[in-house]
Amino acid sequence: MPCSIPGFVVPERRPSPRGGAPGPGTGGFGGPGAPADAIRRDEADPSSLAFEGDAGLLQVDAVAAGPEGGRRRLGQGLNVTAWVAIAWMAFIVLIAVLAKTGLVTWGDPQNSIASCASKGPFAQGGSAPGHLLGCDSIGRDMIARLALGAWESLLVSVGAITVGFVIGGGLGIIAGYFGGFVDTVLSGMFNVLLSVPAIVLALALVAFLQGSPENAANSTLPDWFVLILAIGIVSIPLVGRISRASALSWSQREFVLAARAQGAKSGRIMIRELLPNVAPAMFSIALLGIAIAIVAEGTLAILGVGVRPPTPSWGNIIALDRGLLLTSPHIVFEPSILIFLTALALNYLGDVVRTRFEVRESGI
Amino acid sequence: MRTELLRFIARRLVQLVIVLFVVSIFTFLLIRLLPGDPVQTIIPFAKGPQFAKERAQLRRDLGLNKSLLGQYWSYVIGLLQGHLGHQYSSGLPVSTLVDQSLPVSLQLMIYAQVISLVFAIPLGILAAYRAGTKTDSAINTSSFALLALPNFVLALFLSFLIGAKLHWLPTAGYAPGWLDQFFDGSQHMQLGQHLTDMILPSVTLAVGQIAVYMRLLRSDMIATLQENFITLAKAKGITNRRILWRHALRPSSLTMLTVAGLNVGTLIGGAIVVEVIYDLPGMGEKIFQAVESRSYVELQSYVVVIAVLFVVVNFLVDFLYAVLDPRIRRARTPA
């Protein structure tokens, strides 16, 4: 696996507007002389990752790493902020798993206590003794609901990104490896999927797949599955274009030629030679992808097409009691803050991972 | 030169037609994704026999008595003639609803763009000029946090704090602005009220863009400031302020402006959640209501309208840049 040989690293990618802020002198987009194709459609959507999506952005030559550019041990040289972000994510995942498996209970997320309804910190009705974070509009404990909601939100977002990465990443490698007609068709498909605003596409898919109104019990597919499918499909073209560009540049390298000369079939080359090299670049955007999927889940829930009650998700807790924003702000803001902090942590970690898998030009 | 431009436009036009064709197939299939008989799902039998007329209208709108290909054909012909179906609760044609709601979304998008550029440009210049200093890292850190801040969280927070607690600005409601009368003649402009109503939604939408534009401008500007003509300008004794605003800004702003251009389409559809939270009667609010009442034909029409707008706007932006900047058409035409 060439990736592990010191001196070979993933190809340099341009700093993205999202996070890879170049230091002074490293040049950013190269200013006035930059090729105009650096401007890609996918950078236009701020809610999506600023994915660099085209082969033109990848420099085909791998950059030789300096002495400090070799592989570092995981966790080495992480700053405090990164550790805080990791701790936050570990905390959220732990809570979610404990709530789902029922190993530790914070009360019943479905049990409503009338005396507690709409009460909580900063609520007009006063605080709710025994319920640290208060209760929702029908008196269900917020901690129990937020904990189970964490499971639902993580399930949907991780699932969706997995779907996007397996399908999008696979198609991207196929497009990049074979090129020609296959590439034209697949890239065309990606472009068409990108031609509808992501949130509208996801909304339409969920609304139509959920079909039967009012009652979750009437639908053939569980809500989390429909959401994974919809957000996953939306992420396919974004992931696909990155993996295509990466596969395209790697497939022109000598080791691929060598494998072919030894009689390796296309499938083997794609899985054994290309995949390990494309994977790091993909992984570095997976965390950002999960952050975006969590926000997407919340957005869809507010638009009325999320996970349907009684199952709580961060999004639908907000959506259910949005009308009580003025009198019981805690119901709306507790999940909002969780979504924001989780998105922030994942964004930051994604940035850390990305800079790790990259060698800056200044490092040459 | 001419032929190069013409070839570029022709290629993009072919792409445009293909994309529009696929979008029409996709939206056509949406209704067919519904489990069971679409007519029954949309207007359930439980609602009673008085809905027979609506059901018949729906069957006609969908053309369900024809073959799948025939259904698609009549769907596309209908779209081309501007027939977008009916809203079953009111019997109004969807095109009327689009005329009422589209200008709201368009104005929101324009305000958001203006606000974000007005803030992003000075901040980007400042961050680039002070690159590597505390000012720069402060701007960068806050833009990082703003990027992770979901639209709906900010919208809820602002409407709670500014609207409900401080009572500074309205958080719901809408008065027609300067654009509405062109789409729907019955609207009368109330500019003052309109602008007041639009402040919070536009700011909410703009905040995320500020971070994006600022970062793009900053990185391009840092590169520009290394150029020889900047050194020359400095040597001539031109003031820093003049160098930054007059010499460096224009060559650095191409990436940012292109992204802003492409955002025009994204913001029309992407503003849904902001419109819903602030109760603006734009396309997003209409989509929300259609989803809520499971008015599928209406929803399908809104998806078509937004997708077509998005595709066409992106085409126009590409076209405009190809005319303005020859490097683009060369870069995108494979040798």
C-alpha cells in the first residue's frame, strides 16, 4: 500500500474555502493567474462541503513529503481544541448508545407528566424540579428525549454518509479508472443530481417515499431508512466527484501500470490499488459530511419530513414545539445547541483530518 | 475568439437541455414513487364522496388513464405550457401560487447576497492585509463557527432574541416589496414595512454566506498581494488603503463573485427553512405547506420550478462569466 511508504502521500489539493485557510505565502487560489476552472459549482453551496471536484484541481504528481511529512501516530500533536471536539463526540455517541440500548436510563422518553409540561430552565412556567433540562410540551423529560434523539440523529447522518460514500465513492472510482464513455455517463449523472438544490431534492425524496400521510405506522419503510436513503442519494454526486478526481489521478501512476502488466484485472486494480489511495481523501471529508447530514436531518424535520413522532430526533424535538419558542425556549434551544456543537466539533475534526492527510506546498 | 465563445455556449446549451430533460423525468417519477394508487394517497377515500370531483380533476391532471409514456408526454407538454396542476384545498392553479411566492424568495435572496457581500468584502480584505496576525485568526475563527451554525438555529435564536425578547424587529409577516407587483398585479408596494420584515430573514441567510465569501476573498487576496504590480504600487508611494481597494480587490474577487453568482440558484431553494421559521410567504413556505397537507402535485410543481430556475440561473452565470473572462471558456473546452 503505497500510502504507507514514507515519501508518498495523497496528492496535494487546493485549500478549500471551507477550512483549509492557507497561510500567507502559500497562495490560496493563486490570485489573478489562477485557472478559472478552479471555480466549481460545488463550491457554490455553502451548506455543502466545498468539495474540490475535478481532476483539474488535483496535481497529478504526488508531492514528496519533507522529513516531518511522514506518517504520524494518531493523536500525536493534536491541540486542546481537537481533544475537546473528540471528547464531545465521544460523549454524544456514548449517550446515544446508552439511551438506545437502555443500559443507563434517564427516564422514559415517552412518559408524559402533565405537571411538568412546558416547564424547564428559562421557561415562563417555571423550572421543573427533578428534570434538569425541563420537559417538552406534553411533559416528557427533555434529557431522555435528547439522549434518544441523539441516537436517531446519529443513525440517520452516519447511515446517509455511509450510503453516499459506498455508492458515490464506488461510482467515482469506476468513473475515474475507466474514463471515456463510462466517465461521461457517470459524471453526467452526478451533474444532474447536483442540478437540483440539495435540500429540495432531499425534501422531495422523503416526502414522496414516506407517502401515506399522518401516520408513521402506515408506511412501508421506517423513517430512519427513508431519511438515510434521501440524504445518502443527495450526497452521492458530491462524494462521487471527489473520488472520481482522486481515482483519475492515481490511475495514471506507475504502480497501476505495474499491476496491469502483472495481469491484474480491473476490479482488482480498483480495489487493491486505487481504493487504499483514494480512501484518505475520502475519509477526511466524511466527518464534514456527517456534520452536514445532522444539520440536514434537523432542517428536514423542521420542514415536516423528518423522523415522525413519537420517536424523538434532535430535529423533530425542535419541529414539534417550535410554536413554544417564546414561552418555553428551552425545548427548542436544547436540541439546537446540541446540533450546533456537534456540527462544530465534526467540522473542526474534519479540518484536522484533512490537514493531516495533506502536505502543504510549504512542506516541500 | 468568436467561434470559441460560440462553441462554449453551444456545449452549455446542449447540457442545459439534457439536464432539464432529466429533471422533468425525475419530477415526473416523484408522484409515481408514492406507495399505492397516487390518487387515493393524495385524496384518501376516508375523506368522503364529496371529494369525487377533486379526485377526477387529479386523475385528469396526472393523466392516469394513459400509458406511462403518454403520461410523461402530457406532463411535459403541460409544463411547457405553464400548467403546474392545482392546489386541491383551494382549487387555485399552482402557477398563481408561484406568482405570489416567487418574488418573495427572489427578494430575500437579493437582500441576503447584498448583505453578505457588504460584510464579507471589508472583512476579507482586512484578514488578507493582516494575514497571520491576531485580527486574521479572530476573523477566521469566527467565520469557522459561523459556517458550522445551521440556518435554522440562527433563525430561531434571532427571532427569539431580537423579535420576542427585545421587540426590535418583526419576526413574522410580510408586506409586498418592489418586485411583487410584477408577478402579481394585485400587490401594492409597502416598501418600509417590507424592508423591516425582511431584515431578520436576510441577515440569517447572509451570515453563512459571509463566512464563505470572506474566506474566498481572503485567500485570493493574499495571493494577489504577492504580485509584482502591488510591489510597484507600493514603490510608487500609493497608500495602503488605495492599493487594497483599487488595485488588489478587483483581480482577487473573481472566485468570490463566481461563487456568489452560483449561489443565486442555491439560495432560492436553500432558503426554505428560513422562510418557514420567519413565516415569509415565499416558495419555501409554499413547499412546507404542500408537504404538510401532503399536496403532492403542488409539491412536484414547486420542485420543478425551483430546479428549472436553479439550472437556468447557473447556465446564465456560466454564460456571463464566459463572456467576461476568456480564460473560462478556454479552460472548460477540452482540447
